[in-house]
Amino acid sequence: MQSTGMALRVILVVFLVSLVGLGSFGAGVAIERYVVNPATDGETSLGRTISSIERDTNDSPEVTFEMIEEVIELLEENYYYGEIDQRELLYDALEGMVGGLPDQYTVFMRPAETRMSREQLRGEYEGIGVWVDQPDGNLTIISPMRGSPAEEAGLQAGDIVREVDGVSIEDLPMEEAVRKVRGPEGTSVRLTIERPGEDDLLRINVERARIELPAVMFEMRDDIALMTVTVLGDNTTEELDQAIQDAREAGAEGIVLDLRNNGGGWVSGAQEMVGRFVEPGEGPALYERRDPEAEDPTELSIEPGEDAEYDLPMVVLVNQSTASAAEIVAGALQDYERATVIGTDTLGKGSIQQIHQFDDGSSVRITIAEWLTPHEHVIQDQGISPDIEVEMPDPEDRDDPSDDPQLERALEYLRTGE
């Protein structure tokens, strides 16, 4: 038991030091162990614990991280309902540590969650290749990716995933439900699907593969270039530059930049995206405020590239799932009157997280600052309001699930100016 305690002590101290290095904890955290006095003859373990708690309450001792180690030891020695998984207990403790903070974006992420997040930014993962959302708590396929295993297996837009390998995913958080669908390349997953218009549930086997996740998808809608950006990740700028070249070669007379359902990504990616449509001399891409009381936030510059389009009329599409770095882009293009923003209010996630990854693959994200638009509008909890509001009806309220009134309004605006 002593070796277990020492291992946990090292893990906890290393974790604490890492957080201090990120500037998220102040000095003076006690690492002193509080030792429970031995029991007198005839005292039970429960009696010893209760009497110790009473003494602690009266003496008001310091609360230390050593208590976590002691609780784990007590559980291992005394817990009635089976064996204790130390790793899971420690993860639960770390989640609780940051979960009590008022900021919902400061989070501890287990290895699987960390891996999924990094895969999204890197632009590849192992799975079946679908775009999904979770309206009303149901994991719903928005669209299978072109050429993906999901498309080859016959999955369709509007399909609701009810079970994965025979196990219900009802009421699971979206990340956990998606994790069950994903898996190693070459393995298969059996999905139970509820399809609109079908009386019976469908059971479809899909073989997983390595999926290349495009950050930017380009297509021409007659004379308008549609650039759909899914994430501001490692490959976004390069793919956006290619889309701008393609639009120029196609003779585009306007651009729709679709940032709907874009959850953000790298701040540098937002600076570079703004730089493809706004000249650097206009001002900053955004402001960063690390001190809530600071009157003079720090400017973060527009980062231009060789491929840019400063003149074509432009619309930015946003919705309630446009977040973080994507909101920076929408806010900057709106502030500089470079684009008309169409859709609905964005999420309002205007804070910056610094990521620290641990050796076991888990990570912690800690909020270190807030972003402001170039005109110093606050994004956090307020979001970006569109210039033209257009709601997106629920799929069941559309004659055709592919109908997109927000996109249609954007195309109309670019063609008519109204």
C-alpha cells in the first residue's frame, strides 16, 4: 500500500506543478500530509474516521491534496462493492477539481477525449466518415462524407443512430456516443438506425477506415463560391488558400464563407483566415484580454498570405454552433464591413484555453484570457449577432431535408444586394 501511496503522491504533485507552470494556480498550496491518529483499543475504523472528522472540523486544518491519496487507500481497504480502479478514481478527482470552477471551458479530458480533439484539429481519424449532430439528444447523421465507408454502407442524412453494436446510446453525451461509433481501421461497427419514413429499424454494418477530414470544402453555386470551413485546424489555411485559387479560376463573383457548426480551433488559424479577406492595414484581427480589469487589451495582428481576396462581395454564414475561433473570424469580417453575416446568433464562446497534455494521453485545458473583436465587442456569453437573421427549420419541418434557407438567403443577397 505504501508504494501505491507514493505513486499517487508523485502524480498529484507533478499535476500541481504543471498547473502552476501554466499560471493557473497561485503560490502557497500546502503539500503537507495530515495523519489520522491511531485508534484506541476498541475503536472501529468507522469510529476512528468519525472522531477524526470531528477534530478536523473543530481545528480547521488545511485541506491538502494528500486527502485524495488517503481516500483511495480507504476505499481500497474497506469498499464493499468490488475492487477500486485507481486510474478511474484519479480521473474522477481531476474532473471534479476543474469541474467546480465557474468557467465551463476549463476541463480535464481523459485520453480518448484528448485524442478525438487532437484528431479533429489534425484532420484525420479512424471511423466511418459522417457529419453528425445531436438535436433533442439523438445522434443524427447530417451527411455521410463523400467516398466514406458510411456512404458506401448506405447511411443517409437524417438517419438517427439508436444503438451501437447492440447497445443503446440514448442520453449519452455526444462525445461519448461518437467515441463508440469510432474505432480502429479495419474493424466493423453495427449501427441500429431509425430512418425517417421507415417503419422498422435498420441494422447496418460499417467497416471503419482512416478518414481524411477536410477542413475546407469548395464548390461553385453558379457564379458564387461556397467555402465551407469545418474547423480551424492544422490544414485549414492551406486548404482555404486552394479554395481561393479555385474561386478565382472559376470566375466567382461572390463568396459565401460557411462557418456554421464550426467549433473553432487555433487562434493563429483565425488570424490567417481574416488575413485572406481583410488587408493587414485595417487593424488587428482581434484583441486578447488576460486581465479582466485591464483597460488596454493586447492586439493580435491580421496574418496575410500569398492568396487573398479583398474585393469580391462576401457573406458569412453562422449559427448557434459557430464558436470560438470561428466567432473571431465572423466578428472581424463584420466589424471591418468586409462581409454581411447571415444566420442566427453564435454560441458566445470567447475565451482562450491553454492545453497541457500528460504522459498518459490525458490533458487539461485552462482558460487564460478572453477575446474581443477588432471593435472590442465582447464575444464571451454574447456571441456574434447576424446582420440578417434567418432561422433554420428542424429537418422534420422541411419538405426536403437538404433544403437550406440560410444558404439560399446568402446566395440571394450576393446576387441582388438585398
